[in-house]
Amino acid sequence: MAMAMTHHHNRESSIDKHLDTGKYVRYTAEQVEALERVYAECPKPSSLRRQQLIRECPILSNIEPKQIKVWFQNRRCREKQRKEASRLQTVNRKLTAMNKLLMEENDRLQKQVSQLVCENGYMRQQLHTVNASATDASCDSAVTTSQHSLRNANNPAGLLSIAEETLAEFLSKATGTAVNWVQMPGMKPGPDSVGIFAISQSCSGMAARACGLVSLEPTKIAEILKDRPSWFRDCRKLEVFTMFPAGNGGTIELVYTQMFAPTTLAPARDFWTLRYTTTLENGSLVVCERSLSGSGAGPSVASAAQFVRAEVLPSGYLIRPCEGGGSIIHIVDHLNLEAWSVPEVLRPLYESSRVIAQKMTIPALRYVRQIAQETSGEVVYSLGRQPAVLRTFSQRLSRGFNEAINGFNEDGWSIMNCDGTEDVIISINSGKSLSNSSNLTTGLSFLGGVLCAKASMLLQNVPPAVLVRFLREHHLEWADFNVDAYSAASLKAGTYTYPGMRPTSFTGSQIIMPLGQTVEHEELLEVIRLEGQSLTQEDAFLSRDIHLLQICSGIDDNAVGACSELVFAPIDEMFPDDAALLPSGFRIIPLESKPDSLATNRTLDLTSSLEVGPATSQAAGDSPSQNARSVLTIAFQFPFDTNLQDNVATMARQYVRSVISSVQRVAMAISPCGSSPTIGPKPSPGSPEALTLAHWICQSYSFHLGEELLKSESLGGDSVLKNLWQHQDAILCCSLKSVPVFIFANQAGLDMLETTLVALQDITLDKIFDELGRKALCFDFTKLMQQGFTHLLAGVCMSTMGRHVSYEQAVAWKVLAADAKTVHCLAFSFINWSFV
């Protein structure tokens, strides 16, 4: 009997070894099956339910509890080992595929080197045979003309010929040496890199290339990439007008595509292309595309009236399946955006291969990787929202902002009373519906419509990432809380109360609640809560908080992106999936420096006052960072009722001008030290930078009063500004105008006035004193101007929030410029101040 049991046990039983004691514990097959059932229902070791199931199972009654515990311990260990083994296999497959990709890239580079060597030798020979070179060129031209004459887009055979030619040219760019690819600056390949990125060098048009590994099947990737509006934010519309089989298992499509313009300064682009999808003999899936000739080809002229026809040179996607799952993608984008049709200052955006890589090629690969990670469950978002829902919010915000900037007639937009001289463009859309396209019944359709105030301006020496970070983190530094409240109330209740009828104040609290971010963290989706309170007694107990849904991108100084952007829209605090959105925001696009880009240009809105200056005024040693320019585009949308259209238009124009003024002051404040920001008129020699002003303040104090304002050991180099900024006394400077305005304050001064550097320049000297204080100041002012300084007795002044501030003593003195004769401004030091 014992032998029989032993035989049965060896055939179907389980043997486990205790990890601590080393003893073997044997279980029959029936016992193992029962334990597996218990473990499947209650995997947690401390579960009371597990103990109950063990007691209720008769076959486990003759096993000691310690032995059962051993089995569960080993069961967990085996499960962890299986998961780890599976993870390592996945990593190994990815590394094998990436190694294959790198080897292919290395082979391509070797071919490119060989080709360059051959071309170099050929050029050396041609230097001695100029006539032969001219003859060869004429022959090549004749052959090319002959080949192009055979292509006819009016019949399927001609289209198939074009498709096959497009396929061959695309493959030579994706894996061959048809284009001289160079690594894109700032995108170094490595273990943590999304892929390998390159841009063209010395070729017609703009071209960019990317290749990487994605954990999706080729057909799924092709489906995602062909739906260009879902991932390419600049794509307004893509329509397939004709589709027919190619006879070799592939399909040919005639596609019309429209792209948004990124600014208000240039028209949008459209394309009329042939798209060819086929499978190669090695199993790779290819989607390639090129423009069809003729500017009038495509849809009706009326629908394309606001667009400039651009050209797609052979481009597309090569998707190769990998062993064990996943795919290797090669992406090529090659465009000619007809740069001649845009102002000279904007041409870098329409001629740079780097811009194409940042706007199209890199986002395409990143989006596919994002979908792959969401599909595998690697991405977890806040508030229990599905990734697709949050991604839809981001797309709707971006699309609504682009629609506001472009203002297409086809969408119902029209310019309101614009004679071409206005700095702020006002456009209206009387039929605007703010519904989610997936649920038209829940959207808001206003009686009057939507009004948009927009403008573009040139910035110089202002880091876009820094400026957008400031705008994101300090909303109320540039925004009007009552205007935000008006837009939020209009969207929430469908009312059109004019701003100011229910005055509201901002309590100072701004809370940022993150919702999600993309794989590379290049874009953030978040909700901003601005806490407010009513200024009227009857509404004192009503919540005046405002919630904004916003996307923010390009805020990393080291990120490689096409632009820095902040787009937001009021949203109900319940945050429904189909919420109506009316986006507004900022977009800052850096312009690449070019040798001829320093010439004076006054074609931009709001830039007629900017002193860009001729090239001769620039020092020969100026670095690119000192001449970095960018274009800022602002667009704000407001719902309105027909009866209030003129009032809302006036408010919108004034509001946008106010925002522009605030942004200009912020830009001047954050401009890197040592460069001269050209926001507004160029600073005159009498307008020093902060470091110079700090030296003047301290030197003038010592000159007039015979003592040091700062400790002697803190007077070297940049430490003067740092120590002045951190000084315990409130130090403020005001201009010498008929109405003195504050131009500088240290941290203590800002705290005393309860303001910021941006808002400081709106505060006049007389506003901080009461009637008695102003009389005392007038009495001492004559003494100040005669002897250069004066002491003010203890007194009381007021902050911008209306709070009283007491001080034991104050000193006022003239701040002299470098020549020790010119009075630049007046400085005040309030000693031992405190709120009353």
C-alpha cells in the first residue's frame, strides 16, 4: 500500500522545500488543487476568508497549518519568479529589436559615408572637366523630364505608377541614403530615449526622420498614424476623397489635408496628396504619401480659399513586425511649406527641418508609444479618468485654441470692424457651438455666439519655457479675476452678465491639480482652482471659486519642442466628460537665428514699437542666446449675447491689451541678465539693469549719508543685488516723473506693499501714503532735492490691499547714475515696518 501511494505521489503530487528549515513537504495532487483554489480566491496571507476556506476543505484537514503556510510561501515565490522571468523576456525582446535597429542604422551610415566618399572623388574629377559636367547635367534633366511625363494622375494606371515611385523614393529615405541625415540636436539616442531622430542637411524642402520600437502590432500602428488629426495638433481636417485597390493587395487613396497656422501672421496650409498603403515581401507594412501636381487640384476652390497649397515630398511610415511582438517604426516627413508667402521674420518656421521634426515626426512616435503604454496599463491617471477621456480633453483644448487663432470662414468666423491698423484683432462667430463632437446634445449654443480677441507680437531674449512657467504658476499676475468669473458663469448658466455687475475679488489662492501627462512629460493636463469671494453682502455665502482646465507644454528648459504653450478654458467643478470648452491662451514659438534675421522688420502686429535694430548695431561677438527671438500669439474667447456684442468686444480688446502689457513686464523681468530685452522701446542708457541699479542705490546711499547701506563684505560682484534683495528693510525706488511711479523694490518692499514686481510698476508714490503722510512727504521733499537725502519721522503708510503699515523711521535719497551727477530715481528705506 505504501509503495502504491509513493508511486501515485511521484506521478501527480507536489514537493516543496521550506525556505528556512530546508525540510521537504509533500502534497497530493488533490491537495494541491484545493490549495490552488484557496490561493486564487484569497491571495493575501492574512485573509480571514482564507482560513475559513482551509477549514471548510476536508482534504486539507490532515495537513498541519505550518505546512500549509509553507506551501503558500513557496506559491508566492514561484509567482514572483514567473513575473520576473516574463518581464526579463520582454526586456530582452526589446533590446534585441533595438540592437537590430541600431545595426541597420549603422549599416545605413556606412553606406552614406561610402556614398559621400564617392561623391567627393567625383567632384574632384569634375573640377577638371567643367564642360563635361554641363553636358551630363543637361542629359539628366532630359531623362527626368521624360520620366515625369509618363506619370498621369487622371487614370488608375497613372496613379499606380506614381504610387510605386513614391514607395521607392520613401524607402530610399527611410532606410537608404537618398537624404543626408544628421542627428537632431538635443536628441541623443540611449536606453531611455524614445527613438533615433534625424533631420535633413542640404536638401530641398524640410525633412525629418525617426525610428523606434513600439509594443503594438503593425496594423494597429498604421491605423493610428493614418488618423493624423488624432495626434497631429496642427491638422485641422483630413478627408479621403477616393480609395481603390492597387491590385497588389494595397490601397491607393486621394487625400485632402488642412493644417492650422500657428500664428495670426501667416495663412494656413493645405495638401492634395496620394497615399499608398501596401505590404512588402518581408512582411513590413508601408504607408507612403506624396503631393499630386497642380495647385487647383483637390476639393472646391471655395473651401481652400484661406489656405496656401504646400507640397508633401515622398514621406510615410515603414512598420516592421518584431519577433515576440511589437514593431519597429521608421517615420519620414518631407515637406515644402512655401515659405515665400510668410513675413520674413517667420520664415525659419517654414524652412527648418528641426521644426518639422518637433511638430510632426517626434509627436507621431511619442503618440504611438503613449497608446501602447495605455493599452498595456502602464499609464495611470488621476480622478479615475480613462486615458482616452483625458486625451480627448487635451485635443479639444488645443483644437479650440487653433480654431480661434485661424478664424476660418468655413467655421463661421468673421472679422469685426478691422481696418488693418488695429493691434488686437476681434472676430466673431455667431453660430459657435461648444459641444463635444461625440455628444452634440449636451453642448452650449449661445444666442449671440463667441467673440475672439487675438494678437501676435515679437519677443527677444525671453526664454519661452520660463515665460510660460510664470504664466502658469501666477495666473492672477496677468489675468483679471472678474473676466475669468464672467466666462465661467456664462458657460455654466448660459447667462451673459457683463463683467463687473457682480464684483468678485481674488483671495490669493491658486491650486493646481494634475490630471495626467504624456509619456515624456512634455505636456501636462491639469485643473486650476482660483479661490474668490464676493464683494457684495447678499452674495457673501456663495462660492466664487473658478475652475480652469488647462494644458501646458514646453516648460522644460531642456525639452526639444516646437513651442511653449498654455491653453485653458473655464470648466464646471463637476468636471463632466462632455463639458463645453471655450479655450484661450498663449503660444510662444522660438525662431531660429539666421544671418539676415537681424534686419529691421515691422510687419508684426504690436511690433511697430519694437526696436529690433539693424544688423550693424549688433556686436560681432553676439551669441545666439543674446539674439534669440520668438513669436507670442495670444487668443482669448468670450461668449456673448447679441445685445451685448459691442460691450463685450470693447471689454475683450481692453482686456487683451492689458494682458499684453502684463506679459511684456514679465518678459522684461525674466530676460536673462546681460541681454537687453526688446519688449517695448529699447531701454535707454538711463535705464540700467537690476545689478547696475543695485550698485547705484548702495553707492548713492554711501555718498549722501556717509555710511554703508549693506555690510562691506557683501559689496562684491553680483552679491550686491542679492543682499539688497534680502535686506530686512523695505527698499523701494520711484521714478522722477510728475507722478512718481515705483520701478524697483526688494523682497521686503514687495511684502510691505503686498504686491509683485509685475504689478509694482502700476503703483504711484502718493498711493501708499494717507493724507497726513502726503503732507509730510511734501514738506520733506524740498530738503531731499536740496541736500540729496532726508529722514522721515515714524509714520503709517498703506499696502495695495488697503492694510496699514507702520514704520519707525524712513530714509529717502537720490540715486545717482554712474557719472555721479545725473539723478536716476529716488530711493526709500522703511526701517522696522510692520502691519498694524
